[in-house]
Amino acid sequence: MGNRVNVALVGAGYWGQKLLPKFLAAPQALVRVVCDIHAENRAAIQGKFPDLPTAASLEAVLADMHLDAVVIVTPPATHFSLAKAALAAGKHVWVEKPLALQLAEGRELVQLARCKRTVLFVDHTFLYDSAVTMIRAMICSGELSDIYHLFLQRLNLGRIKRDSNVWWNSAPHDLSILRYLVPADVEGVHMDAFPYLQSGIADMTVTTVRLAGGVSAHIYLSWLSPLKVASIVVVGSKGMLHYEGRFGKRALQFFDYTVAEPASVQDNVVPIPNFAAIETIAGGAEEPLALAAEAFVASIRSGVPAPSAGEYSQRVVELLEAGDQSAARRQ
């Protein structure tokens, strides 16, 4: 590895074409080739970036001795096999979420990365949003005091997939944030899944996660919503936070509140003597996806695991699998 990390991007579809410019702009990265099995995707890349080589074969890419890292931006069902091949070839790997579709496969990738002493990085983009980092700092500093509950929503009309459900497509965002903010042991997962449009493929899920210490989290996901929502509410014993995660509208709002001691109240309603939004912080100008690309390169150069390293992301796959198992028990 020279002054810059030599990167191959594998998968030049919808998300690959959004991610490629971030690596082209990353000062410590050099994109050597874009690989895609579809000729139309390779042609699209050549039309936009005529000086950038393309390839149709992953094997040819991995044979490049000058290549340091592989960025895998392909459908979820291919993540395990492609990441395994790249790690086995001694390459550092970025893989889109989820890390794998089975916990055993995720663990195998983490172990292989350790054996090869390579970086395994999962694109949990929101962990690189400065507002989410700030929430973690406020929780860790005790500014909210005891954490009671988190409510996470990710709603939209589309993009409706046919090869995987809303849980495996959208929940990795929210589960990665949940595990980042509250890394307590998971005591239980309860999920209801609703496949309205396609048999066996849920387009809505409602999930409750119970964490050690009495913390609860509620996650609501939908591909069938008239509203576009990406938000988090954190409820603590002495404060609350609201995070708006939509790109271009990112913001963090802090609320101060107090609740009267219920045992001291004579009436049936417990009063709230104080509730006020005391601070609103606009999201930073940096794009989290660009920061994630830079974090991947920095992790390769430093050897320090990033917040979305494979060893942390396998905990997300554990929750995804637990949700599936919970929903299956009620079918």
C-alpha cells in the first residue's frame, strides 16, 4: 500500500453509482477499477468516468496484486460469498449492509478477517453522522441520566424490493444505531411482520427489543407510508432527544422535562411541571456517506476498528436473525 489505498468497487448499480463518487473524492483512496457483471452498468460507469477501468470478473480484480481493498455494493444475498472471496485473497473489505443473511456467515467473515489481519467494514452510514455521535456522547456523559426507551422509525413509499424484505433492508440502519447508542446485552426481540404486497416478503415490521438494565426499543419500518420518516427518539429519566435523520434535514433536538413523583400526587393524573425544547442543533455540512468512506480508508491505514467494523456489525445480524425467528413463531 502506497500513499493511497487502492480500491476496487464491485457492483455499479443504483447504490454503487452513488457510492463511487465518495471514494473518488476521498483524499487517501484511489479507485483502480469498477467491477460489475452487467454490461449496462459498466457502460454507465464508462460514460460518466471514461478514464476509469471496468471489469466483468471478480476473479480478475482479486488477482491484482496492487489492490488493497474491495468495496462490495451488490444485493444482500451475495454479500457473504463476495466478501469471503475478497478476504481470502487478503483484501480489506467494505460490504454494504447487512454483513450477511445468516449469523453463522457473519461470524465466519469476522473470523476470516482476523486470520487475514484485514479490515472488514460494513456500511452502517448513520454511525458517521455527527448528530448520532453527539447522541452517544450525551448518553455516555449522563446528560439524559438513566435511559428508558428508544423509538426508531424508517418509513417511505418504496424502494420496494423483491429479493428481501423491509426488515433486512431497513433495520440494519436502526439496529446499528441502537447497538451503537446502547451496547447493553439483548434480552429479547419480538417482531410482527406484515407482507401486504408480496407473499412472504414483509413490507412493514413492528419490533420491540428489550435490553439489559430495563431499556426498551421500538422499531417501526414500512415501505408503504405517505410520509418519509427517518427519526429516533431517546427517552431518559432527565431528558429526551429527537433526531431527524433525513439527508438535507438532519437535526438534533434536546428536551428538558420533569415528572412529579407519582406517589405524592393526589389526583389520577401525574403532572409534568417542566417540558421544554432547550436546544436544537442542525446537522453538519459533511455527508455521512462520504465520512464513512473516509473512515474505511482510515481504519485500513491505522488498524483501528471503525464503529461499523465487522465485529460490531455481527451483533446487528444477530438481531436481524432474532427478529426473523420471532416473526416466524407467529405465522
